[in-house]
Amino acid sequence: MARSLGRICRGFQRLGLLSSVQPGPSHPSSSASVRTTFSMLGLKSSFFAKHRDFSLPNSSWGTEMMRLYKHYDSQCEVELEGGEKQEGPWQRLPSYNRFIKYATGGHYLSKIIQSKARLFTRNNKDAGATFEYVLFFNSEEQKCVAIFQAGHLLEGPPGHVHGGAIATMIDTVVGAHATIVSGPVVTANLNINYRKPIPLGSTLVIESSLVKKEGKKIFITCKVTSSDGSKLHTDTTALFVSISVSNLLLGS
């Protein structure tokens, strides 16, 4: 196992990942600490197969998607008296496809598979076809918000979004939140109450809030609402557990 971990670590060091691995803060107090946490997970240019940021607007985004994006993005930077600008309460979290060299358990992936590896939620090249979303984080309020536009390939019940696709987006949002709070984590429990079906093409708001952190356990709640907040589609409780980098790489 030690030799396997050594090979994995050397591989990630060549990609420039492990040089930035540091324990994440329990409650980030600034946007700099948020950037450090995401850098720790390899979310930087040297670890991407492509450098496209999928959280930026594209031609498939509808009116509501753009309206909400501009609302939160405008709060990522505020202008002070005299025209000086400073970082605001919200921070947009970038989203990239990752360059993956090792599968869980240390199995080597061929170069052909490496070139095709991508995040599950970014696995379709057609803009707007599946998961269109952008995440924002507020360190002061300990909240994470995602604006999500459900593509036509996510169909489950006729004309509506598949429950598994909804669960995927919830796990993505609360997982990102837990990662900021505690560094590398795994999902231990995701308890979702489905209240109202979600029509395909809808723009939704997914909001997660930190409940508490007890040792390695991170408790988070989450709700999915319509873009105007008038409809509650799901409510969720989630439990994540912090893990070490070696556990993450070896899948143990």
C-alpha cells in the first residue's frame, strides 16, 4: 500500500496538486481561505484537462439563469467611496473538468481514458443539455447557493427532472460546501424529501447552510426552490465526513 500511495502522490506532485495540500479551516473568514481550500483539492489550472470555466454564462442560459447569476455576481465585488473596489460577501466558485491519472484503488487509467475524463456534472459538451449551474459561497453566513438550469437530457417522469439528477445537484452543492468547511470529505448520508416535481428547463435555486461541525462530521441542510422562491421542491439533511488525502486517493 505504501508503494502504491507513493506512486499516486508522485503522480499528483507532477501535476502540481499535493504541493498545495494543507488542512482546511473550519470556518473560512475570507475569500483567500476559500481559494486555498479549493486549491487544496486540485481545482487549479495545472490539474485541468481543459481550462474552460463551466460556471460562466453561455448561450444556453435562460433569462432567469442570467438574472440570478448577475444578482449574486454583483455581490462578489463592491465599490467603495472614491471608486475603490473590494471583495464582497459572495464568491463565485469556478468549475472545471479534471485531468485524472489514477482511478480509485490506484489502478492506472490509459492515456485515452485520461483525455476523456471529466466531472460527472460536466460530462456533456452540448451547452444546456444536462447540468447547467454556477455556485456562489458566502463565508460570513456559511451558505452556498447554486443556480441550476435543468437540461432536457435529465428527464425522468415525462417532462420533469429525474430524481437522481436532482440528488446529484444537491450532493454537488452540499459537497462543495462541506469541502470549504473541512477540506476533503465523503458523503456519509443524504436524506432528501421530494416535495414538488421539477419541470425540465426550469431554473432553480439550491441553497445549503452549515448546521454544525463535530470533529470529522459536517452537518448541512439544503433546499431546492423555484427561482422566485415560491415553490419548495426538495429539502435535505446531509452528513459529510472529513478524510485524509491518502484515504481519498486510495479509496479506503
